[in-house]
Amino acid sequence: MPDQTLLLPAVINAKMVFRIGIIMWAMSLIGLAVAHFAGVEIPSRYPVISGVGIVLGVLGYWWAHHNHLINDEGFSQQQITIPEE
């Protein structure tokens, strides 16, 4: 049997990922508002989609902290234990 290696999840700065996502949704909402006030007809679902993106991003950020998936510095925590050989 070939030697199997354990692939560990990447440790990322999850706090920054959440922030960038929330900022991008907010920028889309601002862009839609600017286009609306400039006279462009915007379908009503577009601002709703952007708003839901912001809400889900904030809820996801809270959930990740609440369940200790990211530490105080914002980095993702390893959730699996590595078997010792």
C-alpha cells in the first residue's frame, strides 16, 4: 500500500477574507445606488442580493468567531488532530 500523507487545511487570514467580501458587497451596493441616482434603471433584486451578501458576511464572521474557527488575530484554526506515529 502506498504511503499516504495527511493533507492539512490551509491556514488563512479568515478575518481578512470576510472583510474583503463584505467590503466588495458594500461597494456593489454603493455602485448600484450611484447608478440609480444617475438615472439607470436597476432591477430591484440587485440591491437585495448585495444586502444579503453583506448580512451573510457579517453572520459568517460572527459564526466563525463564536465557534472558534478563527483566532483573535483572524487566522483559521486547525480543526483536526494529527495522529502521532
